[in-house]
Amino acid sequence: MILFVLITITFQYRNFYQNKGNLDNVNLEKEINISAGGEWLKNNDFSSDEYWNFIEGEKGDCSAINSSTIGGTANIEILGEMKNITLISETPNKSSSPAWDIFTNKNFLLPKTREINDDGCYVSHFLDENIGGDQINNYPSIHFKKNISLTDDMSKYVITSVSLNVIVNASVDADVDTPNDDYSGPDPDQKAILGDSITFYVEITDLENSYTFRLAENKTTYLGQQRTGYPTILNITDSPLDNKDQQFLISALTSVFESDNHNFTIILGMDIYCEDNDTGGDQDTWNYLIIKSCDLIITYERKIEKFTSISLNQIGNKIIGTNIQIKAGSFNFKYKIDQSWPSDLSPFSEVRTLLNNNPYVETIKLSSANGSFQDAKAGGYDVKSLILKDVNISVSIEFYIANTFALNRTITISIDDVSLVISYVSIKPGIDMTPYIIGLTSGIIGLVTAFSLYQFHFKYPPFVRKIRKLKKKVGKAKKLKPIIVSAHNEIIKNNFQDQIKILNIELPQLKK
């Protein structure tokens, strides 16, 4: 019977814990109270800038972005810009452009005459090998330099085009030799092979003159030609230099601005080559060599750096409570753009959504925006998994630039009707019966144990308990422990003696 009671209690106790979850759910569902549901954000229509703020990202270049809440919308302006700047447009002379100066070209000697006058950068040279020591002046060279400065920080711009136009003229005597000239000297086999030449060129360099890029040049071949059957060429009349290709010009200017964002040096150069082709003493007469004008115009656009970002933010209230269950969360907003996004230049730029700095997986490509307001997502984003308890719920709409590109205009992206709807329930837990069940079970087990001990052991006198114990041991064939038992007559005798002792009463003595 006792074994049956214990098994029954154990079975019922196990069933209680197996079904406790279901019982709790049944009880708890009866206790649910809806605590909140509705709009979590304030000033959704941007009637002012209250409750909202913009935070610039730490990467990229946020100086190319402007933000505001004007006209009932939040606006992000991508500040594109295009400029067309004339760096030089002049005749390099002392009167109208005094910044030009004359420099030697490394270890080359200077031409005999060199100056900056009203005609421009002026050179004349005469070589007479019959004059002692003049042999070393076969290769004179000269640089006319000017430093150019821009107010704009060119690290924030992309050069998109370069226009360079340099005009030169020259005059020489017929003693300047060319490959087609006759030779009238004493040695009929001695004649011009390469010929005498003048090279006009334009270079740019950083202010430290660390590295130089040649943008344009002309090297003469037949200047000085005078021979029967060939045209006489003793002059160059206002001719432009030949420029390098457009991409080279852009790359060269970009490179020098990497050294200094505002400044570089332009060089107008002349290299004279007098071929030694007369053993009797060659003569070469360069009447004048002039760089008459120089025009340098560049076009550049605002650089929008990759990783640039700015976010529109609001910090809302907390959902407080240990027994809170989030039932739903929906986030949405409307957006538009005032002109088409340059998808070919920046295809991966996008709008991102974050709750408590945790990004939502879906994003919006800026290339999908148009001139009319549209929902970020029909029905809104399901952001239930991003909603946290016991912290202020923050919302961010981030504009992210994924590619570096040049932008020649300002583009405005507008946001309106930002909404975060949250619903949650507060759960009042039912009474936890576990302590009571454990206590009741322990009490029953204790009672059963006490009853069993009394029923099978303590209700018998000590002598009987010893006899029962001895019987059990005999039944189990165990070694017996001796017990002292008095004989029957001794028991009667001892009992009689006890009675005598009891009746042995002292009687009063009688007087004699």
C-alpha cells in the first residue's frame, strides 16, 4: 500500500512538470493586457527640426553634403559643382605678368641673349666654333617659370578637361643646318646628319621641382633650310605647340596637385641643339626664338568621395518591463529626388535603415528614386526583430555614397512621413505552484515514512523488537548475538521478592 502511494505521487509530480509549460500558457494568455500600440516617432512630417538631427559619418568627405529640414521635409543635398578656370591667358612679359622669371635648366648653359620683354619669352643665340671656348655652347637651354595658385582645394575636385595653347615664333639664318641643306665647307662629305634644331616645350612641376610632366612641345627639323629645289624655311610664324593627349594632361595636373592642393609651377622651355658638322668651324645664327603666349584653362567638378555618409536620426522612448512581448514593428518613410541620380557614376549608392544602430537588411538604391514621393516599401519594413526593450529606441535613415565620382550639379534627396509603429503586450504571470507542490509532496513523503516506521518498528515493546530482529536474522542465517533470559522459577522468585519488598512496612512499636 505504501509503495503504491509513493509511485502515485511520483507519477503525478512528473506529469505536473511535463505539462507545466502548457498550463502556464493557458493561465498567462488569460492574463495578457495590451500596453501599447501605435506611432513611436514624433514630428513625422518635419513641421520643424524638433526631435530630429543629422549625424555625419566618420569616413569619406562630408563637406560635399548639406542637410536641412525645410518646407516640411528633411533634405540631403549632394553638393556637386563645375568650374571652368583660366590659369594663364597672357603674353609672358614683365609689364603685364611680372611673375615670370628666368632659370637655368640643370647644368646646361644659357643662350647668349635671354630676357622677358613685351614680345614674350625672348632668346637669341649665336655659335661660332672659330671663337675660342665657344664649342661648349652647342647645347644651351633656358626655362621661364611662373607659379600658379588656385583658391580651391583641388583635393576636393576632379579635373575633367584641360585646354592648353602655346604660340611660338622664330627666325634663323641659313647657316642653321638641316638634313636637306648643301654643304659648302672644305670637306664635301661633312654635312648635317640630324641638323640643328630648337625645341619649344611646356612643362608643369610641383613647387619643389621634384617631378616634371611635359604637356606640349615642338622640335624643328627643317628650320634653317635653304637649298635649290627645296622650300626655304628661315622663320616660324605664330605656330602652336603640339599637346599631349587629353588624358595625359588631366593626369599630369592631377599628380602635381597631389603634392600641393593649391599650387604648382609652369615652365616654358627652349632647348637649342647646334650640330657639330664643320671641322673648319661651324656657325649657327638664331636671330630670335620667342614664346609669344600661353593659355591654360582647366575644367573641374566636385569630387564625391566613397564611404561618405550622413544619417537622419530620432531617439524615441523606451519599452520598459520584464514581462513584455513585442508583437509587431513596422517602419516606413517616403522619399524623392529632384533630378536623376548618376547611376553610371555611382550605381551602388543607397539609403539604409537602422534601428538602434542595427541595419535592416533591405536598402534603397538612389538610382530608383524619382521626382515624386514614394514609399520606401509598400506596407513598410518588418523591423520587429530590431526593436529592443529597456533602451531608448533610435531610428536612423542613412544616405551612403558607395563610389568616388565627379558631380557637376547639386542633387537634393527629400524625406517625409517617417513612421515607426510598434505594438507589444505586457504579460502578468500566474501563481507559481512549484513551491507548493514540492512542499506538499515532501510532507506526504514524510508522513508516509513516519507511519511506516511506527507500523513496522516503534509500536512493539523493546523486548519484542529484539525478538523480531532475532527472528529476521535467524531467517537470514546470520550469526546470533547471545541474549540473557532468566529461568521460569527465577522469574517467579524474583517477582515474589519484589512483592515482599513492597509489603515490608515498618509498624509502630507498642508500649509495654
